[in-house]
Amino acid sequence: MSAVTALAPASLSWKEEGVIVSAMTRAEGEMLLGLAEVVRRIDVEANIRYLTQAELTSVLNAEAYRYRGLVENSEDTPLFPAP
């Protein structure tokens, strides 16, 4: 792998224009779609902050965190339907 390839970003985004995404795994695609849905629903006037350490720990131990493992092992997902 060349130094240029190793430093290439996985995605590029432009405000109010869109996003270009390089090749990604099924799990990465599903995570990106989920993130896009969450961000799309945030009110423009919303006050956004980082999670506290306690909140972060709670989220990482939640049922939703295990969803990623299910997606990685799934043969049929909305982004990548089975042939």
C-alpha cells in the first residue's frame, strides 16, 4: 500500500452539498446510514454536547451496541440486500 493510499480519507463531506464515501464494509455502511438518520432529525437550533463518561459507558453497554455485531454477520440488510 502506498503512503498516499494509506492517508486517503474514508469519506469527504461538503456543507449543504453531500458526502462521497469510499468502499466500505456492510457494517460501516449500516452505521453510516444510521448516523445519517439521527443527524437528519436533529433540530437546527438544538444544543449539541459531548456525552459524559457515565453516559458513554451506559451507551457502550446497551443492547444497541450489540447490533453492530449482528449487522457484520448478516447476509441481508437494507443497504446490502441478498442477491
